[in-house]
Amino acid sequence: MKIICVGRNYVDHAKELNNPVPTEPLLFMKPSTALLNNNKPFYHPEWSENIHYEAEVVLRICKNGKYIQPEFADTYFDQVSLGIDFTARDIQDRCKAKGHPWEIAKAFDHSAVIGPFISKLEIDPSSIHFQLERNGQVVQDGQTRDMIFSFADLIVYMSQRFTLQVGDFIYTGTPAGVGKVEIGDELVGRLEGREMFRIQVK
Ligand code: ZN
């Protein structure tokens, strides 16, 4: 399986990092070894001094597809979850300044927290409210209505480049409020009020 992620899919987040608002999706990938599930702790890597949390709605692909047509795109995912795209912001900034790829800042082990999946039939995928709490304070509060590129837009664009396969995950971008994690933090994610994960940073 593969994990395809979207950068800058919420205007307020693009602005908080002084990035331009994109006119087409900005994609990157993580390998399967990036996954961190079942509320296992996140061990802060020693090679970064600025790991950021980015809470994101995650889609699970349920059919293989290539060049998926817009009118069918929503039938290619069946379940949604909430995750964190952990990002080594200091390393990413260094890569960006040199014009280098970002993989080492994004695709490292356990950089992709994932909660349990719920059927998309249980919610309205076009309007999902999600929150991230850090040590009991809400630091991110998102609504999928505010995405620049909808789930269908993303599936169409991605599938023109990468064949989507059953079991792939799509991280759909983070809203404003990203920030640094510290050892000892507790991160709690909620989707439509349900607790989806509770992660200790060690
Ligand atoms: Zn992200």
C-alpha cells in the first residue's frame, strides 16, 4: 500500500507558513513504514528540533483506479479516519531552501498517525469537523468544507499520475494551527466529536 499526502489544501494553513495558495494539488508520499496506529507512542526523532503535528482527514481507497472520472471519484473511497502527518519542519525548511525533495522531513518512520476507520456512510464526507488537542488545548479545528481541493478533485488528480489501489491511504491536508510537539505531550484527535487517537510523545 501507499500513502499519498496533500500539502497546502487549506488556505489558512498555506498562509500561516507563508506559502502561496496552490492552483493544483501539491502531492508527496509516505511509505507503509511511516504508519503509527493503535495509539502507540510517538518517539521523537533525535535528528530534528522542530517536529510539527498536522491533523488530517484520511481516506481509505476501496477500488483500484487509474484516470478516475470526476463523477465516479467519490465511489473510490469507503472509509475515513483522522491522522497526523508529522513533519520535521526544520529539515523541510532546509530542503526547501536548497530546492531538494522533502522525503526525509515527511516520510520517516511513524510520521503517519492513523486512527480507526469509520464508514463514510456514517458521516457526511463533504462536511467533516475535526480537531486536534495538544495537552488538553484545541490547537487545530478543521472542516473539510474549507478544503481547496475536494476529496473527488484529489482522487481524480492523483489517479492521473499514480494508480490508486485498494488499501491506499490519502492524507487530505491540514488546517491552520500546526505547531511543535515536545516530549511529554499528549495529542488527541477527534472527528465529528469521536476520539480517533490519543498519542503520547516520548
Ligand atoms: Zn500535511
